[in-house]
Amino acid sequence: MARTFDLILKGGTLVNHDGEGLRDVGVTGGRIDEIGDLSRASAGEVIDCRGLHILPGVIDSQVHFREPGPVHKEDLETGSRAAVLGGVTAVFEMPNTNPLTVSAETLADKVKRGRHRMHCDFAFWAGGTHENAKDIPELERLPGAAGIKVFMGSSTGSLLVEDDPGVAAILAQTRRRAAFHSEDEYRLEERKHLRVKGDPRSHHVWRDVTTALQCTQRLVRIARAQRAKIHVLHISTAEEMVFLKDHKDVASVEVTPHHLTLDASAYDVIGAKLQMNPPVRELHHQAGIWRGVEQGIADILGSDHAPHTLEEKAKPYPESPSGMPGVQTLTPLMLDHVHAGRLTLARFVDMTSAGPARLFGIANKGRIAAGYDADFTIVDLKRVETIRDSWIASRCGWTPYDGKRVTGWPVGTFIRGARVMWDGELVSPARGEAVRFHDAL
Ligand code: DOR
């Protein structure tokens, strides 16, 4: 008897943990039901994917969606709309909102706000602080919690644990992998005078290589002493990549599309739009980060989507806030790098689906396998497009890549079997749900 599914993706090239090949995918009840030749099967909906590649859904484990708080820049609805238009199926959102996400109540509030209002699936990082370290065992296992995030250097918002005892107290409590913004606050304070008013080119002079490297070295030392797993976010220096090579047993590594695509020369073109923490630096750092991708030192990609309005960005440096949008451009930019031969499509898939699933213990997502959630990012590797501000769905309404031509484009986003985006249009109502994790089932 021919089988019947809710949905069949037909004729596409499936890219998966077991390679790449022409395979159909049958979906039932939001889950992947069967992979193979389904030419004799029928379905409620059949999508012709000939000429397209079907990837496991892209997971972006670092975004700032600003809600509750400064929702004039973004909220959970607009941020997740940008995500799905860019082919992203799940996001982990950061705790530097207002109020800060540092308690069971503030976390539950975000989960409630996100459910069926966000277009993609979601989890929320809980901020680790001096005050809440003792609550971490409960906090990191709450429904919708991605884990604990710590800012060791101050950035947007007031979250900060700058001292070794403070970080140690947090890592003494964590069982899950905690994520770190690694810039040395003491050095940042000492060097504030190096900021040149009106000149964002001084941003990476102030927040220099030593600021990042020294902090990452301190962090790894503390993690070893506490026998804790850590995740070092947005690596911005060649030196940290070399250092982290020797610490892969305790530390996982995130790299961002902006550190892989842009370099400090862009300050002359886009000014404070390039201003980000940790900073975008000279070209040899970009090369060092690519080397980390090639060598497998970098585990995953995250966008660090951090929108600010154009008015805010137009303030004279250093009043201009740090951060740029990125969730919608992650997939097209990285596919363009695939096209240019800088990484393989398989490596991109590992860094955006299997990688996050492995590091954070995501249940039922991160690979195209029977029984897993039917989350797919469908891409056209040949499509040439120009990224434009007008395409950006983030409330901030701009991208540092305006005018950039790329080869490779996300054309479809499926989440738990529902077609959410197709050919640039949002085609389903928001049905986002909390991501589930093995350590908190
Ligand atoms: O540049 C940044 N902006 N880096 C961060 O760590 C925070 C982010 C934001 O929230 O604006």
C-alpha cells in the first residue's frame, strides 16, 4: 500500500549527517516520518524542491530581540519574522532586556510572550549574576531556558560579572554549557580614554586583542577549576582561536558572519554601523577566524543579531550603541561564502544545526532524521540576490550589508512541518514553541 503523509518535500537534494543526495522527505504530525524515494506515496501537500537543497533548520543560538524593554528597536515578533525570512527555524535569545532575564519569573514571561507570537521556535538564555548564582540549578532547567549567559565585559545593558570569584560561583552551579561574552572589564575601564569622540575607528583600539584574549584565558582557567563546560561567544581575534585550540575539551566556540565577512576598513564606509562588541577588527583577525572554521576549532555560527535604530547609530561615537542586525542575513552571507569556496555546505550545516544540537543538547532538532522535528531551511545555491535595507524585517530597518550581492539564498523555511516562509513571503501564522533540551526534559 502506498503511504500517505501530511507533507512531502519532493525531488530536492538533502544535506544531512550522512551526506548529500537526491531524497524525498515525508512529514507526519510535524515530525520527519520517512526519508527516501517517496514517488509512490501521496500527501496532503507536495512541495516541488527540484533544483533546491534541503538543509536541517538553521538554529541561531545568539540573538537580541529586545522584548521586554527597548521594543522600539525590535520585539519577539519582528525579530522572529526576520529570522524565518532568512531561513532560520529556531533562535536562542539573550537576557539583556529590560527587565533582565535573571529569574524564573522573567524567563517564564518571555516564554509566554514568545509562544505563538514568534514565527520560529525559541529558547531564552538566563543571565548569570552575582545575586542569582545560587538559583542556577533550577533556573537553567526551566522550560524554554537555553542555559546561562554571562557578560564578563559590559556591553549593551547592565549585566556584568567581571570578577573571577563571581564567574567561579556561577560555574560551580552550572551543569549545562554556559555561554560567555568574553572581554576583560578591568582593561576596558582602564582604556576608556582611548575612545576618540566621533570616531568609531577607535572602538577596536579601545576594546583591543588583549581585552578579549586575556578574558578568554581567565575564563578557561576558571572553567577547568570548576570542571564546567563553557561556550565562548563571538570570537573576534586570531589569538583566541589559537589559544582555544588547546582547550576544546572544556570550551566550545562560536563565530559570527560579521567577523567572517567584514573588517575594520569598513568603518570608513559604514561608520558606527560596524560598531559591535567584541569589535570587528583588521583583516588578519578575519583570516584567523576563518582558519578556526577550517580547522574545526569553531563549533557553531551565531548571528549576535543586535539591532539599534539608525538614529541611535547616528549619535557621535562613543554615544552610538554597539550592535548590528544579523539574523536575517546569516544564511545568505554564509551561502555566499560556500559559493566562494570558503567552507563547504556540509560544514555550514554542521555549524548551524547539528553543532548547536550537540553543544546545547537540543531534543529532536538539528538533523534530518526520522522522528525529529520537521524543521528545514530550503536554499537555492545558484540564486543571485542583492541584500537591501528594504528586505530587512527587523524593526531597526537596516543591514550593514546593504548593496551586497550574494550567490545562494534561503527560499523556504519549514518549522515542525509547517511552511512558514516561501520565496520571501511569510505564509503561516506565528506558531513558535519553546525548544526542548535533553538536560531539562
Ligand atoms: O555589540 C553588541 N551588542 N554586543 C553585545 O554583546 C550586546 C549587543 C546588544 O545587545 O546590543
